[in-house]
Amino acid sequence: MGKLTSRQKKEIIARYVSGEKVTQIAKSYNISHQAISKILKSDTVAESCKQLQIQDFATMTAYIESKREQVQEVIDAVIDALQDKLYKTTFKDCVLALKELSGLYIEREQKAEDKTNNPEDIPVIKFVFDNTSIHKDDNDDKQA
């Protein structure tokens, strides 16, 4: 392909900013990825990308902040619901449950970091609280 038009350069920038990979863009224009990189390295493009990153960060921060109260309400409701059951559980059972829970959490986090695993491979931690004890629910069919 010959020299790119200014419109094509703008399209390349737009595609890159929207998340498309440089190699994919280069293939579609039948040019090298170095040529695409050269277009993207201009000061205007770099500044535009920086502004978009700032906007994305602000948007994500606002979203997280908007959910804070809702998440706190859920946490409070769970604590209130479990408080009665926890008072009826022995200290030893609580400690054992916390130990088991922390081990499962660490295992889950390690699997989540492994990019080769599918999300389905990450274990869901479920515990059953009854009047006398807390135990891990190994039965997937049963609701915790």
C-alpha cells in the first residue's frame, strides 16, 4: 500500500485508542507494525491517549465510589445475619472456619493470577452456618 491519507491515519489512531492491537491494524492496511507505531508516537496521539486514560480512571473511580454505599449495605446485612449464628458457634469452630477460609482465599487468588485458567476453574468458597458449627460446603448442589 502507498502513503496513508490523513483520514486513514485518523482511523488508525481511533482504532488503536479503542483497544485494537497494532499488529491487527497493520494487517488491515497491509503495512508494517513499525509504520503504525510511528503514526501513534506523534505528540498529539500521545497526549490524546493520556487524556483518555485520565478520563477512564476518573470514570472508573466514580463508578466504584457510586457502589460504595451499596456494597457497605450488603456487608452490613451479611454481618447482621451471621451475628446470631456466630454467637452460638464455639470459638474453636470459628477459628477452624477462618483458617479454612483463608486457605481457600489464597488458593483462589493464586488461580485467578494464573492467566491460563478459565474463570470456571476458580473455586467458589461456600460455608454452611448452622446452630452448632461452621463447615465448608463440599456439595455443589446444595445452596449455602
